Amino acid sequence: MSFNISLCSSTFAKVFINVNSKIMKKTNLALSLLAVLALFIVSCSGGEKKQVVNESTPLGKGQSAVVDDVSDPNVLQVAKSLDDFKTLVVAIEAAGVEDALVNTGPLTVFAPVNGAFDKLPEGTVETLLKPENKAKLAFILVNHVAPANYPIKQLKKEAAKGRKLYMASGKYLVVEDKEDGIYVGGIKILKTVKVSNGWIHVIDEILLPADK
């Protein structure tokens, strides 16, 4: 009788150990899966880049309305930060071409200073800023933008080869390397500023599109 009890006890112990072992294996597997899942969630959330948009940004605005205090300033941001371009910025906003100056580029902008607008016939600026002349103003402004990378070094190469610069307006401008500097469309470049999406070449006259 005692033999049977011992045998039963031994058998029960083996069964218990076997069952307990299986439970432990399943538990360890579940814990391992949870650990992997947790690592996956952390890595995904950590690698995701979020773009911060100001809550006051009006709906429907383009890329120029995005607030970015981390990246290097683009063409529009630099223009807004300098008093010399106040009239230019007003014109850009009136023409609604802000987004064209903030895209990734590369862009080369021949930016006229305030004095360049003063050289236009009296009343010209006021007339161009009227809503009914928005398209005409936009055309004049994009005639100052080349959808390409043109630092001074490259402009000298283009001049040496006798090439013209293609502008966003669809027009072409002659580039010349003279003794006193680089000229584009007959206007001298006074200063150059490197920006995140290209180059700004400062000029003191307006590049009016030539008639076809």
C-alpha cells in the first residue's frame, strides 16, 4: 500500500513539474514579446520627426506659414529679418508668392533693396500693390528668382561661357563678369548672402521682364 502511495506521489510530482515548466516557458515567451513590442514603440516614437506649426497659423496657408525655429533661415525669413527688404517683403505678400521662396530649392534670388523700388516712376509701386494687379506683380517678382544654384563663382562661369540665366518667369537674363563685379540683366550684384535654400544676391534696381 505504501508503495502505491509513493508511486502516485512521484507521478504527481513529475506531472506538476512538467506542467509548471510549460507555464513558465509560456510566461517567459509572453514577457519576451512584450519587451520586443515596447522597444519597437520606443524606437518608432523616438525616430519620428515632427514639424511644429504655430496654433495661430490660418488654415489653408502654404509652406511659408510653417513655424520653424530650428533650421537655418530661408530666403523669405532672411528678407523679413532685414530692414533693407521691407518693400520687397510687402510686394511678396501682396503678390502671394511667399511659398515660392521657402521651398527646398535650390533657389537664387536677386533681391532688390528698398531704394530699387524708389527708382521706379512715381506711383508705380502703389499701383502694383493693388489687388487687381496681383498677377502682374507676381510676374515681376518671379523674374528675380532663378530655380537653380548660382553662387558668385558659378555666375562667373556662366558669364565666361556666354550663357543666360533662366528665371522662374520664363524669361532669360544675361550675366556679365565686369571689372567691378558681376552684372545680371544689366544690374550689378552688390552683396551675396547664403541661405538654407540657396542664395540671395542683393541689387539696387528692379529686374523688369523684357517684352517678348
